[in-house]
Amino acid sequence: MSPLLIGYAAASLAVLLLHAAGCVGLVRVLLAERRFRRPGAGAAVHPSVEIVVAARNEEATLPGLLAALTRQTDRTCTFILVDDRSTDKTPMLFERFRATMPSRVRVLASTAEPEGLTGKQAALDCAIDSARGDVLLFTDADCVVPDGWAGEMGARFSDPSVGVVLGRVRLPEDRGFLDRFQAFEQPLINQYNFAPVGLGGAFGCFGNNMAVRREAALAVGGFRGLGWSVTEDATLLTAIRDLGRWKVAAAVSADSAVTTSAKPDWPSYVNQHTRWNVGAIHARDWQTRLVYLLVIVLYLPLTLVLLPLGLLDWRVPVLSLTSFVSVGSFGLLAGLYPGVDRPRYYLRFLPHLVFFLFFYSFVTWRAVLARPFEWKGRKLRAGRRD
């Protein structure tokens, strides 16, 4: 066996073992959810929850979110709504919502984008600075939250050692391949956030369903203390993790799962994933960068590029199947979460998995090659403003 083939076999084994460990973490997350659901397990009074929404020019999507917020079964939760320099009817919608619950809703305005921060980071800092609740529960204007969301996420903080809780994000399955693929991909990507949590760590998250103990957010200095980032949620998560004072938990129940909007077309979808990959490649913590570079940037595309060499040596495609098995194992476990339509999910599983491997290799290398992307009205490239 040639040295190159030996090296490829060693890399394949390492990736397989890494995902096997991740599967252990995911099973532990599922088991922890079952223990949490036992009678009396979540009966302790949880800290006060303050829901935070920062929005800029979101008049089209805000009504759905605000309607869902009015239905929260936790009547003790409060709200901070931050207008990030909107030029549409976003401030008016916020004020209308405040009028329905004047004692529970505060509306703030972020009037400037300070040097060294994005507009959203500055808006979120406004909320952190003025927060009164023990727990800050973040979501975005293009999301719809379940009625029991605040109570479900807040109950995890009855454990004083918990500093951050990561929740599930899902998309509706509408017509067309793009919508169906996004509905498949979102839970799969979530798995890479939940797996480390099950093993006692934390590397990534989605800020549209994330709860943070206010004390922990203040301990890292808010976003001013973290600096500019296009993935501000993951930056906050890893900063709190590195303090070593709090642990990260996961909430995977149906009542804690946020539904977000699918991207309407391929250009906007590619743009979104380019930003996500830039954030991971340029993450501050070396653990995230190392795993991402070795597995996602190098190994995953390599397995696809080398597939044609199977015409010369049958062992090459066999080793390349490791990436399908590894990623597929996370995908199979994603179908076990509460509320998932399992027959439909598993029926479409294989074609979506194959497409995922090729698509993610493409968008990852688009980020590596510093292709530009747009975010919040700015054109960016590899973590810097053009």
C-alpha cells in the first residue's frame, strides 16, 4: 500500500472516530432531554427570562414573530426589542407590540454602528446593558417560536451551573428541492452544535434560538468585549465557554424548537452559507478552527475529489465512503428528535445527504477563497469589510 493511501486511510479513520465520538454526545443529549421530561425533573422555579429581538428593516417578517411572542405561556417573561436603524415600519411594529403589554415590553433604539462592531452586535449590546432578567433569550425577526418556548428554555437555567442553552432550529418543508433541502440540512448542521455539548464542550450555535445567563454575557464584556464578528452568536458562546465558570446545555424538545424562514433562492442561500463558513474558518478559538479546517475544509472535499480514482484502485472509493458514513450518522440521529416527521425525513435522507456533501464542499471553499458575501447591507470578504 502506497504512503498516500496509508495517509488517506489514517485520515478517514480519524474522521470516522471523531464522528463516532460525536454520536455518543448526541445520544447523551437525547437522553438528557428524556431525563428533563420526567415528572418533577423541571419543576424547580427557573430564573426570570427576557426575550431579546434586534431587527433592522424587518417589517415583512416581524408580524409572525410578534404574534408568537404574545402567545408565550410563561406570563412572567419580558421583552427587549431593539431597532437597529430601520428605515421601514419596524419601529412602528415594535411600538404596537409594546402597547399590548406596556409593563413587560421595552423598545430601544441603536442609533449608530460603533467602530469595531457590526450593527447587530451594537444592537444586542444595547439589550444586554439594559436587561433586567436573569436569562437573555435571543431570536430573530424572521422566526416563529412555539408557545412554550420561553418556559422551556428558561427552565434549563434552574441548574445554576448552566450559562448557555442552545435550542433547535428547523424550517418548514415547502415546495421545491431548495426548500426541502434546507429543511433537511438545518437539523443536520444543528447536530454539529449539539454533539460537543453532549461531550461537555461547545463550539458553534445559532443565535436565533440561544439563551444566555445575563451574568455570563456581562462577564465577557458583551459584544464590545468580543470585537467584530459576522457570527456574533458563536463568538459569545465560545467566550463564555472559555471562562470555565458555566456549562452549556442543549434543549431539543419540540416546544423549544424555533422555526425560521428558508432562503427564497440559491444566491441568497449560498451567500448565507459563505458567511457561516467564514465565521467558522476565522473563529477565535483554535479548537473550532482546527476541527473545521481538517474535517470540513480539507477532508470532506478531498473524499469527493478522489472518488474517480476508484477506477484505478477500489480502496479509494471505499475510504471516501467514510465521509458519507460520518456525516450520515449525524443525519440519522437528527431524525430522532421530537416533532420530526420521521417517515418523510428518512425517505428523502439519502439524496439530500449526497447533495449536502457536495454543496457544503462548494460553499466552504468559496469562503476559503475569500469570495465576497453580503450581510446587513454590507459587502464583506473573509471577515473584513470591503
